[in-house]
Amino acid sequence: MAWSHRRAIERRRTFLVSQLSPDLALSHGFAQGFASFDQAFGQARRELGGQAMVILNAPLGGFPLLAHNRVN
């Protein structure tokens, strides 16, 4: 990972939604790793409350929103 990316990740509490293990996410500087957007969003709401502002950084070309990643 480029230094500029890691520095940006470490300046904010950043969650990773990925198939990577949570331990690997931590080793790359993320606050936590999750298997689904629903899990990550739920944790963000628990930490920040119902009025929390959440930013999603998705690939430029978009990505398929698989059923297990849909937020309820």
C-alpha cells in the first residue's frame, strides 16, 4: 500500500469491507475489517449514533451490490 493511502486511512477511523481477514485489515491500518457493508454500517451507527455521517469509497466503475452487502 502506498504511504499516502495508509496515511489517509490512519487519519480517520476507517473500516474495510472485504473478503480479507479482519487481522489483515488491521495490519493495513484500518480500524476494523468486515465481511459486509451491513456489519460495517451497524458498527459505525453504534459508535457514532443515528445521525452519523458515513462516507463510502467505491471503485470508479462501480461494483455489484451482492445480497449480503445490502444495508437493511
